[in-house]
Amino acid sequence: MSRRTAHPGVMLELWRPPHDAGDPLGCLATTYTFAPGLFDEQCLGRFLEIESEPDREDLAFLLERETRLGGVYAGVLVDHTQAGVEHSLRWDVLPVRIRGGKQHAKVSLLVWARHIRIIVASANLTEQGYRTNQEVAGAVEVAPNSVPEQTFEDAIGFLRRLIRFVPGTAQSSPAVQRAETFLADVQQLVHGWQPTRGRSAIRQHLVFTMPVSRGSSARSTMEDALDRCRGRGGSPYDVRVASPFFDDDASTSQVTSVLCKGMARGVRRTLTLALPGALEKGAGVPRLHAPRSVLSTARRYVEDVSVALLPAVDADKNPRIWHAKMVGFKANSYSALMIGSSNFTTAGMGVGNARNAEANLLTIVDYVKFDRHEGRLEAVWPDMGQVANPDAAEWRGADRDSDEEERATLTRVPLPPGFLTATYRAGERRQVVLGLDPAHLPPDWRVHTTGVDAQDILSAETWQANGSAAIVTVEWTAVRPPEKLLVLWEDNEAFWPLNVDDQRALPPPSQLDGMTADDMLDILAASDPSAAFRMWARRQQASETFDHELDGAVPIDLDPLRQFDLHATFLHRVRRRARTLAQLRANLQRAVSGRQALEWRLRGLVGIEPLADRLVRELSSANGSIDEALLTLADFLIVLREVDYTPVDGGLSKREYESVFGPFLRELTDKLARQVAERRVALSTEAFSFWQRVVERCRERT
């Protein structure tokens, strides 16, 4: 059911998984204005169940996020005028370019192994939207034993169609390819789930506004909503509209006319218009931030038209800007409520030539005796003061200055359409690949990177001198990726969204440089990796600010108990590592949701391959205990050889697991064998012989 947010943080709680949802698989969200920090720290933090707090445990949060994001997909579809300011290369920003319109939808698809949630809201992914405005949101829950098939397919279809408005194709843009693959994987996941059966007294439908695209006709939120209502029991005779924003008089008259013509005939009709405004002290009449045509047009079609003031405070009397968009419908047999992103505008409702991309959730409740669901829809509507004499009110037209979306539109210069895609290739040979449309480039321009390694990487002059190619590859010598791309032309500038070609090739955070093999092994073997990360991070941060040894009363060299430290003995070290390696094997045997998650478990920032690299580094730096270090490396390989995967429903099968793990183990074994052979001179004959037998047994397994 729909809900109206009354307290900060309620919207964010929708990003938390329900009980027994399983591992996170991915999320794809849409927004108009965008705050990357909120999405990165708050939304993804809850979706991934990161326990570290970004404000107080920044290092632990950074490492948790980096490691957890590797095994899932995350992307945001943003209006092209708002994209590219900043974001982590661990998730994608896909700029949506709609000619004559905006990407204005606020829908989020959250996918866990055993649960899917589709959030439809009025709130942008911004601090204002999620923390301070008065917004409205609803969720459609999809579970293995209950799939609302039409709603689910509509959501997937909407997102897939929206991706068509992103510059580039799956062949030219890795970000587009990842988004399309994610949606296909989600459909495949739900393929074996059970659809919802029977006729329910409550039905939820996703209704959209969408411009014409390749192979698809335009869609109208208003037409879709009225058609759904009629299919449930006739046209509505009572309609309520709450919108914070309107067009000019002519366009408002058009959208009002379409709505009124869609209402029932032959009965007395009622229309309530909830508008932004205020009744200031000392002023004789209310000031309404809407065009007068919304009232005059409605009166030409509807017998009873009333005007109400949208509240400027929430239920706790805290001042909050109203940003929710709601339309209520009533007929003899049902009551309905539509919430979402569509303002009462021609582009928002889809009744004009220029259309936005909009997404709304329509909930229709049948009238059933003694049923409470209708009351739950009513509870979403706030208390509103009625305007006794709307003819005498001061109609000030649309208040663009108070709307965050309108302010964003006025302050951002859009990137020219000739700049299509920007991709960073990580790895040994680092490059920035730029996709251009020569026919739509300005005469003079340059692409500049910001941050520590700021530099011009391409200009119109050098581009033309080298043949004006549609795809330009620029060598990038710095170890770290560019922070942001800034395009400058004439007297304008705009950010160009930069996504990564292969996220697995990104360099690890510099904070991981000091992580030892024991540290990494403890984290990989932990039953609660979040707690292990926090503990390690606290040790790092404490060591930077406080030296326990210098602060101690007894100098280390004079401590008589130091030479008898049990934790430093060989036997203790062997036993401890044996227990930890056994826990590591148990974690590797746990069911995994998909190939990407398994690959990340094996090769990710804190994964099996990086652990092997650190164990080899330990072998190289061992002073007098190189044989002990080699035995540890051998024990590590034995543990990998003994991994016996336990599949569960909804996860990788044993065959699928082995198709990834087997080649990985063979490749890792060969790599370690070569590295150890290079150090043969420093090893004892007994230790090296034992190592060779372990290598042969591992090769037999694969």
C-alpha cells in the first residue's frame, strides 16, 4: 500500500531488505535531480546491509562498500542535465536524454535472491527528497510464492524502454550492457516463481508517461490510470488532485480538460484541487502558486469544484516543502489512489506533444463491506485547509523558485548531444574511451579531467587533426582513475558521466595496502565480515593517532615477559591459522547467488586471489621462516582443494559453481607454483617437496 512519509528516514527504510530476502543481487534506480552521496552512503548502505556508519567509521564503510558492491549490480538512470557531477566507479550513472522532455520518474528496482521490491515515489534521490520534503512512496513486493506478474513485467518494460534513451548502445557502452543484462537476469530469476492467484480486493498497477521511442508508442499516465479505473468499475465521479507544480495557463487548461472529460457522465461530479500556497497573517486572501486556469477550466466540466491548500508542515508540525504528487479517484464500486512522479502538467501526465518519462503506482480498492483498505488509502491524504472563496484568491501561477527540480533545470547547462559515452578502462594499460557524434558537437570544445591528476585529455583541435573519429581512445598514465570529466565549450561547461569498462579491474583503495595476509584471512573467514572490517579499521585508525608502545610504562626491549609471548610461538600460529582456514573453507562452501558474486568472492578486493598474493608476499619477506610461510601457503591450497560447495534453491547449482571455481583453482595453482619455483634456492628440500605434492593434488582436482 502507499505511504506518505511523515518523518525523515522513512523513505530510506524502503531500501532495507525484508526478513529472509537473501543476498543482494542488484538495484536499478531512476531520478531527476541526484545526490550521489545519498545514494552511495544511505541507499546502497541499507540495500547491502552495510553496518559501518559513513560519518563515524569512514574507513570501515569504504572497505565494506567496495567489497560488497563487487558482487552486485548498481546503477542509476538520471536525467542527462543532472548526471556526471560525481559518483563511485563501482556503480553506473546512465544519463537519459529525452528530446523536449525530462527523465522525471522516481522508481527503484531492488533485487535480493529471494525478494524483489519495486519502489515508486515522488522523491528524487536527494537529501531534500529523502529527508526534508513531504513526499509519498509505495512499494510492490515480489516473492517466490507471490508474483504480481503484470506489475512486475510493466516495471521491467519501463526500465528497459528508459535505457533506450541513454546515449550509446550495449556494444558501445559497458554501462548500458550491464543495465540490460541485469534486467534480463531479474526476469530469469522470477521465471520459476509462482504468480499471485485469485481476484483480490486490492490491485496495484504501474502507469507511465513515456515519449515515443524505437518500436514503442507514447504512453500517458492519465490515460492509463483512467483506463485501469474503468476496467475496475466505471469512470470516477469524484477526483482529488494534489500537485506542487503546474504549467502555464494554456497547458494547465489542457491537462485539466483531459481529466474532466475522463470522469463519469450522467452523475454529479466533484473535483478537489489541492494546491501549494499560503494564507499569510494580515493578508485578506490566500496566495495560490498555481494558474487560475486550473479552476476556470474545471468549472466548465465539473459541477462541484473546490480548492484546498497543501500543508506546509508535516504531521509533527515541522516545516516541510510539499513535493508529493497524488491523484485520488472514486466511483460506486471502488476507491483508487495514484502516487508517483507526475505533476499535474501536460508533460507529466502525458497529454501533450512533449512528454517526460514518469512512473506512478495506482492502487485500486474494491468496496467491500467491513473492509479497511479504503481507509488506508484515505489515511495517505493529509489534513488540508479549504479555500472558502477561490475566486477571490491571489493566483500567482507556478512557483518555480521553490521547486528543487525547477531550480536544478535553471542552473544546469546541458551537455551538447555530440558527447555520447565516456568509459574508463582500468588495468595494466589504462585508457579513457570517448564516444562522439561529430554532427552534434560545438565548433570549439575541450574535455578536462578534475582532481589530483587534472589535465586536458582532448580538444576539438586535436580531435580534428587526428581524423575526427567517432571513438577516441586516450592513454591515461595516472594509477588512479579520473575523478570527473568536464566539457568546456564557448562560455559553458558541463560534466560528462564517466563509467568503467570492467569494475573488477579497478585498483583497490590505497587503504588496503597495509592489510596483511592474516588481516585478510580473518575477514574472509569471519562469520560477520562487517564486524571484522570494523575491527581492522579501528586498529588502523588507532595506530595513526596513538602509539601504545611509546605510551607504555615499560619499554618493549626491557619487558621480561615479551620473550615468553605465547601468541608468538610456532605452535600457536599453526593452530590459529588452521582454525581460520577451516572457517574460510566453510564460507567458500556457502551457497552463492550468481556467477558475478562468486567471481567477486574469488577475485574481489578482499578475495581468494588477493589473499594468495599476500601469502606469496609473506613468503618473499620471511626472515628465517620461509619454510613456515610456504607451509601456510600449502595449507591454503589444500583448503581450496577441499571446498565442497553446498547449493540451495535460487543460487548457483554445483555444476555452475564448479565451472567457475575449477578453472580459477587451476589458474591460481599454476601461478603459485611458478612464484614458489622462483624462490626454490631459499627453501629446504623437505618443505619444497611437500609443496610440490600439494600442487599435484590440486591439479588432480581440477
